[in-house]
Amino acid sequence: MFRVHVKNLRSGSEVLAAPDGTLITDEITQLDEEAEVLELLFEFMYPRPQPDLQTVKFRTAAAVAEAAEKYRVFPALSVCRMYMR
């Protein structure tokens, strides 16, 4: 279970927040990705240094890239593109 600030979800993902700026749900939401992947993805939504994907397995980095595309977390997409080249 992750506790992510609502403001960060709103500003960090087009998918996790509805178009009017409200959260899709304020309930516990089940996501399909593994915990390690979500933990890395959520780190991209906070104003702090981005995680270093060179320290994780390529399979994990690829899963983060897929999740970033799915949830439209643009900062993560940019880093994943650079790393996966």
C-alpha cells in the first residue's frame, strides 16, 4: 500500500486525476503493476531528485516505462527513454 499525496497525483499524472482536477477515487485503488515499479513511478511525481534507473534491473526499468506510458507520467517517460537507449 502506498500513500501518495493527492496534489502530486494531480500534477504528475493525466490518468490518475480526472480532467476537472479531482481524483478518480479517494478510496484504495488496486493497480496492476508490481510494488517496486509503482514505488519508482511515484518517485517521479515528487519535486526531488529522480530515481537512478541504472541501479535497477532492465526488466524493472522497462516495467516503469510501460507504467509511465499507461498513467502518462511524463517526467518518468523522459528518463526511461534516455535510460533504455
